[in-house]
Amino acid sequence: MAEAAAVGARRVLAPLALAQFICSFAGSNMNVMINDISEDLDTTVQGVQVAITIFLLVMAALMIPGGKLTDKWGRKRCLLAGLMVYGVGALLSAAAPGLGVLILGNSILEGVGTALLIPPVYILTTLLFTDTASRARAFGAIMAMGGIGAAAGPLIGGLITSAISWRAAFVFQALVIVVIVVLSRKIDDPLPPDPARPFDTVGAVLSAAGLVLLVTGILAVDNNGWLALGLLVAGALVLAGFFTWVRGRERKGQEALLSTSLFRNRTSNLGLITQNTQWLMLMGVSFTVAAYLQVVRGYDAIQTGIIFTAATLGILASSLAAEKLARRYAQRTLIMTGFIVTIAGIAVLLALVAGSPSPWAFAPGLLLIGLGLGVMLTPSVNVVQSCFAEAQQGEISGLSRSVSNLGSSLGTAVAGTILVAGLSSGAYAAAMAALAVIGLGGLTAAALLPRVGRPSAGGTGTATPPGAPRP
């Protein structure tokens, strides 16, 4: 009986973890196609950077509305709808005649599809895996697949691009989507949809517009400083207006897009900062190293992808050891250790690459970065999710994924903006150093997390912080 239940759980978990994998893969695999895409579509490195950043930004901007729509439309329905939109976007990208169509297919449609399908992945995991131990293992598997997808994206994308073309990499994504749709037939939505549930359209528009303005402002720094400043100020004002709108609806007793109570938990806030920083560093390093290898050193897609194997192996190794580590160490310890190892990896990357023309000089640093990120990705999610009761899991899942994807888009925008400003004049070192400094901020947030003592009795390391309701 127990064995049958375990098999059933694996069948449910497989499509959810694979969905996270392909979305993370999509965020990084284009990094090794920079030269191929720019030559084929007659664009520039900056044009490809913009396409990658818009994809990550659309995910971040629409993740919270996507999470709210799961209550109205149903979690499985949102998952399937997101998969279909994503698949159409992947096929359109594969046939793109120019940068504009690529942005429509990859950046917009795949981004919208991801924003629809990722919140159900985390909400369904919370609802279907009801005990703390199984839920932590499920989240661990999903986060591991996400990390592996982001780290292996350059390798898989490089192999496909070199063997066939960059367009085939998007066909690969569409095929994986078909597999996920087939596997998703085994999933049953534990809760019925509530079509009458109100949706805060104004809040959704304000939150999305504010995030778009902020990241666009960062992208504009290299071209026009005053325009960048104006966009950043406008983004901050729009987000301030969003929170004012949300508080107004709550005072009237109306349902808002996002409950302000989510931001009153200090532990969760710190956990969200660590999540944002982790994905910022992962995607920032991925874009910076890939662009440097291709544009400065002239490596092709497969050579670039092979170099990234070190990071993939690091994330895979630490992810496989995650459950054992969680039994022995508190989540705060794991997150802090992850940041320290990742920052050390960046330092090693800078030191060895500067002193050697060999491509192997990248391996030790990327391995450390992969190990560090793999150690802390799952604990950060567990810290945040375990701060809230069952009724708020949908909201916090959407917010958590939005914050992580915002980190991804900021990583590509910040590092990419520094990098394209002067690829041959030390910009690579400046971009990597900036990521290390940001990592120190994440380490500080991790150090401020409460000490919760030993890992939980279930051996998962997901002990609920003091004063927080248990999920």
C-alpha cells in the first residue's frame, strides 16, 4: 500500500518537476546562442540580451496574477493553459524570421505561459503532499530540477545548436511541453475552481507595470542615463501606487491581488531576499560567462555549453545531497553556506580566468557556484513557504516565484548592461564583481534569519520559524 502511494506521488511529481525544469531551461539556454541568433536574425548581443530579459521579466510581472487566477480557474486548468501558451510560443520562436517575432514567441508567449503554469506547480505540490516530510522532498525535487534546468540550459542548448540549429532548441522545448501535458493527466486538482471569485485587475496592471518600468530602467542605463533614471523613478512610483491600491481594497474588505499581511513576517521577507539574490546570481553569471566566451573568446555554442557542465554538475551534486544535508543542518546554515561558496566561486572564476587563456580555467569557479546554489535553493523556498498557513499558500507561492523570476531578470539586466558596455575593456570582471557584491547582500539577509535550532523531526530541515503558523 505504501509502495503504491509512493509510485502515485512520483507520477504526480514528475510533470510538476519537469515543468519547472523546462521553464528554468528556457531562461538560460539562449545564452549560448547569442552569436548564432544575432547573426541569423541580423541583430546584436544587446538585442538577444533584451529578448532574454523580457522573457524573465514577463514571468516575474505576471506570476502573482497567475497565482491568483488558479483560485478562479482551477490549478490544473491553469497548468494546462500555461503549457499550451508556452508550446505555441516555442514553435513561433523556432520559426522566427526576425528579432521582433522571437520576442513575441519566446519573451511574451513563453513568459505568459510560464506565469500561468508555475504557480500551479507550487500550489499543487503544497496541496497534494500534505505532510511536512513529503512536501519538503517534493519541493526539493522541483527546486533541484529548476536549478539543473538553469545550469544545464547552456549545455543542452549548445549541443542542439551545434548539431542542428538554435531553432531546434525551441522545438525541443515544445516536445518537452507535449510530454508534460501527457503526464499531467494523472494530476487531480484537490480543490474545485471558484469562477465567482473576484480578480483585482487594477492591482495586476499596476504591479506588472511597476516591475516592467524598473527592469527597463536598468536596461536603459547603457544608452541614456536620464531615460534610465526616469524609468526607475516611474517604476518606484507605480509600485508605491500598487501598494496604496492594495491597502485601500483591504480596508474596504475587498480581495486584493496580494495581501499586505505577507510582508509582515520578517522571516519570510528575509527568505524572499535570499531567493531573489540566488536567482539573480545564477542568471547573471550564466549570461555574463556565456557572452564573454562567445563574443570575446570566439567560442561556439557547444564549446560554451561544455564549459557550463561544471556548474551543472555542482548543482546536481548538491541537490542530490540536499535531503541528507537538511537532516543535519538548519536551513539558515545551509543558505549562508550556499552564499559563501557561491561568492567564493565567483572570486575563483575571476582569479583563474584573468591569469589563463585555457577554457578549463572556468571549471573550478563554475563548479563552486553550482555547489553553492544547489545547497541553498530548496532551503530558501522552505523557509518562505513554512511561514504561512494553508489558506495563504497560493498567494505566497505566486509571490515567491515572482520574486525569484524578478531576480533572474535583474541578473541578466544588471550583469548584461555592464557587460555589453565594454566587452573588451574589463567589463567581464566588473559584471562578475557586481554579482559578488550583490551576493554579499544575500548573505547578510541569510545571517539575519532566526536560528530555529535543529532540523525538524521529519528529517527535512523545514522547521517552522517561531511565531509562524504551521502549514
